[in-house]
Amino acid sequence: MRVRYKRIVVPMHCPEEGMADTALLELTTKGEMVLHGYDRDVDIAAEALGLPVSPCFIIEQQWDVIIVDSIARPQSMRSSYFEVLPQKVMQELLRVGPRIKEAAEEAYYESTYREPSSRWVDRAGMSFKSELFGPRSAVQTSVSGTPEKVWHSKYGKRQYSGVAVRVTLVTTVPAYITLLNKIPHGVVFDPKSKTWCMAASIVKVIDRNSVVVVAGKQGRGVAVDSRRALVQKGSDGSWVVKKWL
């Protein structure tokens, strides 16, 4: 699933409401926010004095929270930022945010990691969790899953233990959008293990058909470890691991 925001540029009232438009807010195709012509020193001084600050200052300081909320908690975002965000920007965040979450979930379902047996223990097996961070985050992207011992929910009747693995995707919004627009399904194929592996980000573009990605590699067990991989685009459009780095 290819996902990207529409580039939007809208006027903002800065430093105070009621003044002429002195700044422009730009939403980039990767979900980054840029304020053009904004003198933030006025708002920094106002904040230090305990005075009201402009919408531009609020948006700039809270952008990572805003864009993550549009993905993970879109309904709460409507009430939290309705009076601060320009309507066009709000609509675009709410249009694309759920699609990013959906793309991550689809990538998990397209992966073919071996799953622990859940025949006797209802809490066993494989599950998925995505943790997406804002554009300014320095988080290290990864796809990983550590086996954990779990017990059947009705412990008193079935005293059986099993293994659960939660595959966790950690990445930033711009990094994941870049990945999905290069590798639309968000997965790469490991021919050695014959496994479709989830990817989190592109580390390096070598040429049009060769990139280095961060992806989750499964070994002989059920654990998924985050590794870098050199992948190349095949004739059928899929991306194949040529070498784990």
C-alpha cells in the first residue's frame, strides 16, 4: 500500500490571533511540518512570562504528538487539536493516519513467520504491535519479537504453558512512508528461510532496484530479530533479500 500526504501550505496567524498572516504552515508528503516566516522568539518570550502563545507555537512544539495521535487515536485528536490545526491539515492527517496503521497491519499479515502452537493455550501464538513515532524522533527503527512463556486463561482447569511472540514494528512516520512508497507491501522475501519478513525503514538506496532495509529476521526458533538486509527488486516486483548484514 503506497501512502503519502498531500503537500499543503496554509496561512497561520502568528504570533497572536487577530494579527495579519505572517507565517505559512507546510505539511510535507512525508508528514513533516515546516513553518515559514514564523518568529518564534516572540512566543518563547511570552511562554517565559506566562502569557498566551500563538497556535504556531503550539503546533511546532506538539507536532510529533499530533501526527502520532492522528494514526493511533484519530478520534481523540479531533477534540484535542480542532481549534489549533487548520482544517485542511486536520483533514489530511485524519485521511492518511489510519491508512498508515492499516498498511503496517497488512504487512504483518503478509509476513510468514513461524508461529508458536496455540492449540492448548489460548494466550499462545503470534500477535502484532506497531509503534510509530513523529518526524523529529531519533528512535532506532526495528522489527522484533521475543518469545514469552504464557499460561492458558483458565489456569485452574488447564495448567498448560505455551509460547507467545509479539512482533513489534518500531519506526518513524517519514521513514515508514518512504519504505511503503519503495516497497508497497512493507515486506521482503528471504529465499533461504522462504519467509516473508516485515521491514521498518530504508537505510540506504544503492540504485533503483537495490536498497538496504531494516527488517525482522526469524532464525530456527520463533524469535524475530531486527537486522539490516540488502534487498533487490525482482522481475515480479517483489523485494528479495540478497544478504543479511
